[in-house]
Amino acid sequence: MTKTFERMLPLYEAKMLDAYDHRDADVFKSATAGKRQNQPRYLTDEEKRDRSREAMPIAWVRESVLPEDLPDWLTGFSDVTSATNERTVLAAAFPRAGVGHTYPLWFGQRRELLLAVLNSHVLDYLARQKVAGLHLTYGYVRQFPVPTPDTFEAWCPWSLGTLADWLTERVVRLSVTSHSMVRMASELVGAQHPYAWKASERDLLRAEIDAAMFHLYAVSREDVDYIMDTFPIVKRKDEVAHGEYRTKRLILETYDQMAEAIASGTPYSSPFDED
């Protein structure tokens, strides 16, 4: 008798993902929790350095039930949120798979650029002015002030090439950290490998994207300073881990370097442009 096998794909839940990270946590069933028995178990940096390690779901779906035209990689955001959370908007790219209802998806061209916008501190600050409940619905997201696609096709004012190219390279480096995401890298930048998980480099990449977005939204340096102080949980965690508000410092330093590049016409020098 011939056995028939079906390929099973993970069912992603919001608790498995973080900003630019499709491997934030495994999900396990707690033996002691009376309610919400499905709990996250967060992966360590050491585990994430293993490019074959994926976040393990608690449920799987048959590949045959997925839409045939579903892309090789998906983009979505966490529905469960609050304006008082560490961050209000958390978005990520992740492999083709099943997705729970608490992680809405978006489709279309240049999805990686919207990913960069949604994960920026300036957009998060704006989102907090609108989100009143515990769910980040499509209705809220459609109201967010997001630059038009044409904006990203313009020449990057602090570097060579278009703004889209500059951002895409960084979004790919942050998102493609395991073998399951190589198709995203191949499609967008022609790379055939995942990028190493290095926490310090990821902090710098995100600071560059944040600084770029502050410039794109024409936010003055004084207002960048103010906006970053409206993220008290980010500040508190930084001070515990680094003895300073490191996220703010990195963003302001990069913002200043970009401003100097714009004023002088000399391209901003990034440690990632020479890789």
C-alpha cells in the first residue's frame, strides 16, 4: 500500500514574531496556566545565530489549503497592541505559511518599504495618536500618514542611488536571518544566503532606518529628541542593558551624519555599504 504524505507548514501567531524578526519565539502549551495556555518561549541570540533554527509553532497547516498565489514570503503586523506598549506597531516579513487572525497581512509591490515605515519610531509615534484600543486594525493602518511609493523612487539625499534601494538593503539584512527567508533576499537584492544574526549590527541598521525616516518625514532634530523620549519602556530597557538610552543616541548620531551629508553633498558613510 502506497502512503501519501502532505507537506505541513507552520501556523504563525503574533506571539512568534517581533519587528523584523520571524523567529522571536516558539509557542508551547503551559502545564500550569489556567488561561492562555499557549505561551511564547523567546529564542536567544545564540539560537538565532543558527540559520537553520526556526520558531516552532504549536499548530501546523497543510500546504494544500493555502492559496496557490500566496507569495514565497509574507508581510504582516501584530493586531494585539496598545498605545502604552513598548512599541505600538510591530511588523515583520516571514516565510510562506499559515497565519492566525491576530497577524493581518498586506500585499502588493515594494512591501519591504512599507515594512521599514511601519517599524520606524516616527510612524510609531504617529500611530499612538490614533490607536485607542487594544487592536491595530486595518482601519487604523489605512489612516497612518505613509509616504507615497514615488517618494521612495527619488534619489536618496544622503547617499548614492534611490531611497528605495538604500532602505531595501537594510530591510533585507534585518529580515533574512534564516534559510527559510532566502527567497526574499534573492528577489529583492540578488543575495542567495541568509545574513548573520548580530545584535549590535541590527541595532545600527535599525538606527539608520529610523534616522532616514525622521528625515523623510521632515522632523527637526529637536523634535527627534522629543519623540524618542516618548518611548519610556525603550529607554528603561536600554538603561538597564547599556547604562544609557542607546537607541536614542544611535538615532541622533546617524540623523546628524545624514544631515551633514545632505548639506555637504558628501554621501553618508555606512558600515554596511562596503559589505
